[in-house]
Amino acid sequence: MKITQFDKNEHDRKSFDCGNTELNNYLKCISGQHEKKDISRTYVLTSALNPSHIKGYYSIAVAQVSLCELPTEIAKKYPSEITCSLIGRMAVNHTCQRQGLGSILLIDAIKRIIQASSAIPIPMIIVQAKNEDVRRFYSEFGFVSFPDNYLKLMMTLAHAKAMLKEAEHYKM
């Protein structure tokens, strides 16, 4: 398997179906526009046997977070509103679900964000869960809910780095 930046001329977005119309439409109709306007970047998971078939995707962008949204112990560390990285959309094709591909996509997104943080300061990663099951998925990786919106979650970059380091330690 391989994760690369989405290319509408190379990847078959028309046959992608994760079972959620909004997530399907994002990939099929909006991701290319966002790419051109530098709003977000979309990455797709494909197989070596069929590199045009999209098994899953995620998009990353930036987002503003008001300090009043954050828990007090985190907000007090920052002087004003902060710009964070946002994992805006993530989906797995229905034919590939329940195979651990969501975890692979999330880890790749976190790695790309950490890599970008060496050039652009990114204090935390934000995600917006669609429902309670998705919230639990993100929580398993260490994301914590915002105090006033339990479906909006965050992870500090320091925590993301520690989580990846620990995951690599357990692979050995």
C-alpha cells in the first residue's frame, strides 16, 4: 500500500464510496478545488496492484482555535488565538473497511503534520468526529475532546510526537 497526494488525473475518485455522502462528495467534487486554492491537501491510500483505486483518503488544512474553546490548562500556555493543523476529512472505501486502514491513514496524517511542524509552527492537531464511534476511534490514539464540544477533539503536537515514538517502540 502507498499513500500519496491526491491527483484527479491518476486516482479514480468516481468509484470511491465510504457509505457517507458528505465524505464521498468531498473527494469527488471539492478536494480538487481546495487543492487549487491552497485550502487543504488530500492524500489517498492505494495498492501497488491497482494504484488508481482509492482505498481511503484524508485531508489536512489549517484551522484557528480560540483560547476560550480550550481547556484552561492548555489555553494558559498560549498568548492568543492559535493556528492548528486540522485533519478535515478521513474516510475508507466501504470495500476496505474494518481492515485497519483508518489507523494507517491517521498515523500518516499525524506524521505529515509533525514533519510540516519543523517549518511551520503547529501547536496541536484538531479533528471533528462525525459521531460517537468516530470520536472513540480518535480517542484511542490520544485525542481529547474540547470542553464544550465532545465531537471536536485535539492532540498537542508534543503528545503526537510521544505517541508515535511509543508506537515505534512497540513495533520492535
